[in-house]
Amino acid sequence: MTLQKKPASSHFPLYRLLVDGPGEIVVDLDGEQLAAHPHETVASVMLRHIDPSQYRRSAVSGEPRAPLCMMGVCFECLVEIDGQKNQQACFVRVRSGMTIRRQFPRGERQ
Amino acid sequence: MSAPDLLIIGGGSTGLSASIVARELGLSVELLDERPALGGNYFAGAGNPSAGKTKLGEGYAQGADLLRKANGPGMRNGAFAWQIEPDGKTYFIDPAGKVGSISPRRLLIATGAQERPVPIAGALLPGVMYAGAAQLMLKTFGSIPAGRAVLVGSGPLLLLLAKQLLSQGAAPAAMIETTPRAGLLMTATSLPAALKVPALLSEGLGFRSALKKSAMAWHRQASGVFISGRDKAQSVTFTDRHGQHHTIMADLILLHDGVIPNDHVARQLKCKETWNPGQHCFNTTVDQWGETSRKGIFAAGDCTGIWGVEAARMSGEIAALEIARQLGFINADERDRRAAEPLRQRARQVAFRPFVETHFPPTLARAAFAANDTVICRCEMVTAGEIRLAVRQGASGPDQLKSFTRCGMGPCQGRSCAMAVAEIIASETGRSIGEIGRHDIRAPLKPLPLGQIATARDAAEEIVA
């Protein structure tokens, strides 16, 4: 069985905005464009756009993992941001044009 | 490199109130906060333009005022303090990935609290989060659960979150409370002090009556909780007080079992600490002003022990006053005059805690009772059974256990497993948790790429030396 990153648009996200509105900025998640608001972090945007089972996989067990604490303690939200691996997505604010790559175990491509 | 009178690590209620008082007395202050915005957990998002529109209560509304007063030069967001020397010299990494250092005359650690980690079966599945995470999603980003949310566990924050979600029109599907039935004797011993803080008491009772009127299913005195699902959480199962098993379908499961100090900075400095059996966590040892066992290094607020947000604000002010006295900005009389009121108010808050502690003891988080296949170290996938086996094979403390099992060696550096490890070793060996302690914390306080560390020459020299 190969573990594949599903596109962000095939989703049942965990969260939604209380007051929905068009996002002022756009970030790139594995080639898909996601709308976001400037005060959001990478983790909060991903939690409203993607299915939690598609967030990342553990480098040790290969099992799916997703953000747990949103306060910088659990390190379950790690993603690659603008080429820098293992960034805490809950602490990084989105910027226009930001490139986010989900971290799946080596060798698995979308 | 800069050399302010005071460096504060942490921009929550403690750090903000300390910075306001210290600046007022003429001290130069710098502050490092790892988050993208100031406010910590309690006042997260309080500086957002939309914050005034959310129905999060009076206490939260004060946050905007606190943030406005604290605003000034030297407040750095997205700046992570990753190494602290015994003299207070602090290395940090900024949002651009550059390393810098600050050599303050005094250091105040104000790193707040974290969720008490909950190692139960199924807790690793996506779709399981802590209640505090959902609260941050609401406060900071104006986001609410999209599907069926089920709250599980014990503690004032769980009740508060349920009420906050209700008032936003995002009622949870169910709340499964694991809080045991309050013993009459426990209440009798802690109630008198609690009655001195009637606002807190009535706030708590108010939550319960608002929740009772809602359509949310509310199960109490639950036990035997576990979560099921294949590649994400699908249901939560528990046993009710009559011994009946129930399974509830859920998209988002929000766990909570109280909070514990976020104390990696004080631990890296090897500040003295003691086990607090009432709070079921370690407390950094501080004097009434907040000075730790290391002279010139202060710690205040929930990173020293769980005393609540009001006490945290008072402790920030009290520490700033003593720091100002030590540096000659005010004399002892002036310090005592200014500290009298915050000391009195803090004492009232502290006196309230035993009431909370006896009502909400740890339940889900009791790792001593975890089944052998329950994962304790999320990063390295170490189970309770592997820890028990390692202890029987001679790993007598958390540091030996690390080399036996890699438990605590992953990216979170033991933030999720240290308490559970201490509890399991204690139950296996019959020694006390306080005696066992937790593994040593070394710099860097979180994994950093070597290339980033090397960007600052003086920092790099320190590390090589």
C-alpha cells in the first residue's frame, strides 16, 4: 500500500470560520491555492481546508498525525514552509505567496 | 546584542503586566514571545480588530487594554528563546531565522501553562485535539468546529469551552466529563477559602447552569475512555457511573485534564523545583517576589505552578517591583508600598486553588493506569508497556529511560511524555514522583537547523566552546 497525499480539496476539515469571508491572501499547499486571512497561522488555515487524516504522517510510524495543542508544545503540526522543513505550523503566520509542503515519509509523492 | 535591565520570556498575562510595571519605573525592557502575537493563551487574539465582537466575556475584553499598555519597543513576536545561560544571557531565533542574543541585568521567565498531556488509547489519531486548541482556534482565528465536536475530560477549561462554543452558536454534540463526584470532606476543607473569591465560584456555577439548559448531551463521572478510528478519530467510548458502556460518534474530540506549567526554560537553567501533590505537577521554587534558586533569574505566573490568570498578572507586577528594587530604581519601602495590594489579591487567588484542585484531580492523564499498549511518547512511539519493561530492566530514572527507549528524545523533547514517564516509574518502583523527577532539559529548547544557529557568530562560538 502506498500512502498518498490527497489533494487539499478532497476534504472534511475540522474547523470553519465563524464569519466566512473571502480570504485576503493566498498560500500554496502542495500546488493548491488556499485562501487565508492575514492573522491566521499555517496550522489554522490547514485545519479549515484539509481533512485531518491528510495533514502529515509520523516519520517514526508512518501513521497519520495532525495538530493537537496549537500552542507550540506537541510538535504534531510540523510542515515544510518555504523550503524549511519541520516548522511549527501553529506559530507561523500565513504570508501571501507562502509555499507549504506537507511532510509524508520519504519516497511518497502525491 | 542588547543589554536591557530586564528581559522577559513570554508575552502572556504575566509577561505583559511585568513589562508595564517595569517600564513605568524606568527600566529598559525587552520581551521574547514565540507566538505570532502577544497575549499568551488567555489573551490570545485579544489584539485582533475583531476581538471586541466575540462573546468571550469581561475578563477577556480586558486583554486589549493590557496589550495596548504593554505595547512598545523591544517586544518581539515569533522569537524563540532556545538557550539561556545562568547569568540570564539568552539566545533567540527570530521569525526570519536569524539568531540573536540578549544580555539582560535580570531575567523573568513567564512561559505560562500547557495542557496536561492525555495519554489514552486513540489519542494519536487526527481529529483529536486538546480543548485549549479549540479555544485558541476560536479566540485567535474566529474558527469553530465544523462537524460533531465532543468534549472529553475534566477541569474548568472544559466547561468554559463548552459555554464559549454554545454562545457562538457552535454547540458541542456532547460533553463526557470524567470529573469524579466531589467528596463532601474535600469540599468542607477547601470551601471556606473558595468563598473568599465569590466571583470565581459563581462563574463556575454559572457555566454549569447555562450548559444544563443547552441541547448538548452531558455525561458525568465517566471512566474507561478510549478513542477509535482508522486514519482519523471516529468515535469515543466510555463507561458511565452505572457501569454502562457508550460509544459516541465524533469528528473532533477535544480532550482536557487540567493544565501544567510550561517550564522548559526554568528546567534548562536547572532551577530548583518541588512536587506539588495538589496540583499534580512540579512547581519551580520561587520566593514571594518570584526569584528562583538562581540569583537574578525570576519566574512568575503559571510556569511556576497553576495559580490562574489573575494571580499571574499580580505575580508579574510583584516580580517587576523586586527587580526594580534590586537594580536601584526604587527602594525597599517603595517596593513594599506598591506590592501590598497585588500581594493581597494574589493571596486570595492562591487560596482558591485547593478548591479547584480537589474538584478536578487528574483523571484521563493518570499514566500509571495506562494499558501497556497505550503510547506515552508520541514522537518516538514508546508505549507504557515498553516503559514498564525498561524500568524492570534497570532504567531507574527518566534519563536512563531515554537511552533505553528513546522516550522523550523526539521533536517535542518530552513536553508530552515527561509527566507520564515520572508517574509510571513511580508506580513501578514505589518511589515518589517528586523523587524521580523529569529528564534533563538541554539547549536548544527545540530542534533548530544548525545552519540557523551558525548565522550569529557569537552564538556559534558559545556553542563550540
